[in-house]
Amino acid sequence: MAKTEVILTSNIVGLGAESDQVKVAAGYARNYLFPQSLAIPVSAANRRRLDVLRQRRAEREAHELNTMTELAASLSRIVLKIVVKTGADGKMFGAITAGTIADELQRQCDVILDKKKIHLELPIRSLGEHEVELRLHTDVHAKLRVQVESSTPVEAPAPVPADARGAAPQADARAGRAPRDRRTTIESKAPAPKETKPAQSRPERTEKRKA
């Protein structure tokens, strides 16, 4: 396939940025890059445009850096809440991906962010707070806190009715018996201490002397 060298006039992902000289397929340059004004042929006249293209590139990159720096500062201060469905055991149905986070950022914060800039080693599969790395720019990274909550509230145990708590004393009252005190019952089972009788003094024997 024939190749031709061109000068890019716009940033093309995967190919290069403005002022870069790259080799591409001749048909690709003729049918797409040149008609869309994304590149120009390499020539002596066009080389003089390189300074203008480089200046425009520097301004664009500086603007992107400033924009991403401000965005990183804003996103690091927020907590993105995502509500998911869970089972009775609290486990999530499905998982949260980079695409999910990108959609929620746009819906909740009006921030359009390419999901490729959201770095997740593994999808999020548990409730609670998670820290997600954002690679917004070559020189700008940030941390986004994501709070995953369940749409199904946890049911608290039902309180014991007051009637049920007082059922036992009332049953004793209906039977004509006074409510029993456990401590009294335990104490009544303990044996009573034995009474110690005072020792009686024995009469001294008088030894009869022999006359």
C-alpha cells in the first residue's frame, strides 16, 4: 500500500497532533484527511505553516491542562453517590464500571468525561465508599470518591409490643398469684443458717476428801 507524508493540522487521536509530520496511506490522506482539512501535504510552502501550527498546538495543550487541573480540584471535593439494587443479603446485582461512573458524572454533575479517563482495575461490586483514580491528563491525576448505596433499605427488627412484655405478670394476676420475684425465689431456696446454742457450763465436781 502506497504511503505519503502529511503535516497534521488538527489533533487526531492515535495518529498525532497539529504540526506533526506522519506517514499515512495515500488513499486515507486523499479521501479523508485532505477533504476534512485535518492535514496538508508536505511541501516547501506548507512547511512555513509549521510555526503557526506549533503555536496553536501549544495554546490548545495549555488550555487543556488548565481545564483538567480545575476539573481535578472540583471532582476531588465531591462524593458521587450511586444507588444500586441489592439482594436480601446485601450483595449487589451486577457491578459498577467506568461507563457507569461517566454516566453518573454527566447526570449528577453535568461533567462530560471520557470513560477511558476513569481507571478501574476491577468493577465495583460492593456497597460503601470507594476511591477511583481519574487520569484526566498526562500531568493531571485525581481521586474521585464514589459512595455506593442500596435502593433497598435494611429492615429493622420489629419492636416487642408492650402487651407481650406484660403478658406474664397479667397471667399470674389472673390466676390469683402475685408475680414471682426471681431473686426472692432463689433466696427462699437457700437453707437457713443453723442456730448455735450457747454452751452450758458444767457443775464443778467437788472431790470428797477422805476423812
